[in-house]
Amino acid sequence: MGILIRDAESGWREPAGMGYENENALQLILHAHPNLVPGVSEHAVACREFQSGAGRADVVILDTQGKLTLVECKLAANPQVRREVIGQVLDYASKMWRMDVDEFERVWRRTDGGRVSPFEELDDQDGRIKTAVKENLASGRFNLVLAVDDLNDDVKRIVEFLNAVTVPTTGVIVVEFVHAQDGDVEILIPTAYGADFVEAKAAASAASLRTWEEEDFLAWCDAYDPTATPLIFEFLGALRSAGFQIVGGRAQTPSLNCSISSPRGVRWPVALYTSASAKEASAKVEVRFPDFRGQPEVREALAQGVEAIPGIPIPMDLVRQTDFRRRPNIPARDFTAEQLRALPTAVAAAIRG
């Protein structure tokens, strides 16, 4: 890919340098900015040199849905970029397949020198993310990504073939990360190939999953958390009155996602989940504060609106202390009916401005 730059003092010119010093340089970029990888959300964490048992996977990414992405970085100068890289990333995935989730957590923490658990980083208070990771490891549900600096036809062909013959839960893409540098300015241009195949496979798989309805959610509450049933009923009514649309989720147990229109398009600031363990079962309410970290005015209005509700059990001090990375999911039974009636109005006002 040809790149030209210019500034106020000169005309168009090629940048002084192109490419990377080594593969480690590309690894460092993707470790620091995992959402550069297609299909990875903004709220994801990454681990470098994850010891899979077959060698060290360059970058392993985990997002708030428990989705796992394995990234292998190869530069054009490396002869492995054509064929061996495919076998390498498949080997890493096969070693992680059926890995115990506690072992996954230990390896992650050990790899980066005693860092915190990825589940702590993602604020997995009720174990929902960890449960999803456990299921994904058991079933081999991964996205496999080849990160290169120069995309070639051989790798494209292999990616097409693998997506055609693998199960819908495994996607393979290649991303070209063109890197240019001119003085103190660096430019990174990602171009993905194969993402459309992966999306089509995922859509076909998702179509076969059950979508929960409000009636399913309330029935679950009746069976497992009856104290929450009237509170959830009140909350759903308040959400609709405030202009929210309620859509059923596709989690293992009933879930609902709530959207609202805003000047920046449709947003999904509220979700309802169900969670059951040996200790307790509860229906939970979540406000997705991390979704608005990049919008200071909105996140502050959201925080102030929630704080203004007397006695609200959402720990806003903790949310602020973690720079809005926390998304507390609170049992519905911890709220009063008045608080649940007030919460949608406060959230809607903040999002709409």
C-alpha cells in the first residue's frame, strides 16, 4: 500500500520509514490496543506470549462477553508468513481447547508477571464472563487472527478455505497492519480480510439460538428469584415509558438488552441478566458505564443522574474510582420499586443530553 503525507511546510511525500523493526513491535501495539482487531470490542483485555502448551501465543484477547481471540503476528520478511503461521495458530488453539478455565486464569496471570486476573480487569462480579470462557474453551470457540504487515494471496486463499470448512463458532481472519513513520508521527492502517466470512458464519449460528422474551425472564424470576418478579415488572414498564426498546438476549439463561436513541445513534446502556449458582440465584440490573468512557459529558451526566436517586444501590464511588470501567450488575431485589422506576428516566436524560 502506498502512503503519502504532507504538512504545512511541504507538499506530498512518502513517509521516512515503513514497516516494523520486528514482530514484537506489532505485538506491543495489539496488546495495548486489542480493539484494533476486527470483532473485538472496546472493552477488552489482552495478554502477550500466552503459554498455550504448544508454545507462546503472541496475543490472546478476552472481551466482556467471554469471547476469546488468538492473534499470531508475522512480518513479510518471515518465511513462515505464507503457510507455517496457519499451522502455528491452529496448534495454539488446539492446546487451549478444553483447557480448564482456572488454568487459563493462572496462565494469564503468570504470563504478565503476576498481573491481576482478566476477570477482575473486566469486572466479572457474578462470574458471567468466566462461565462464558469456560464454555468457549470446552467447545474450542475461538476467533483466530493472523496479523501481518503485507497481505498476500496465499494467506487469503487459506483463510477462505478454513472459514468454509470449519464450524461456525471458529472464525479465521487475516489483518494487514501497514505501519509508517515520519519523524515523531506514526501511522497505522489496518485492513481485514475474511471478516465477512466470519460474520456470515456467526450470523447463521446465532439464528439457531433461542432469543429470550420478557415472559421468559419473568418466568425465570418466578421460579428462582420470586422477590425480584414484581420489581422487574415495574422496571420493564419504566423502561418503556422512558423510551427504551427491550430486546431479548441469547445468553444461556434469560437476558434482556435495552436500547435508546441518542444524538450519536442507538445506544444500549441497560441490560438485565439472570445468574444462578450453588449459593444463590438472582435477576440482575446492569448499567453499562464503560460504554461511555470516551464521552466525558455523557458519562458525567449519567453518573450524576444515577447518584441523584435516593439510596440507589449502584456503587458510583467505585465506578468513578475505576474511571468508569466498572459495570456493576446489582440484584433487582436490592432496589426499591421507586428506584427502579426512576433509573430509566435518569439514564435516558443523560444519554439524550
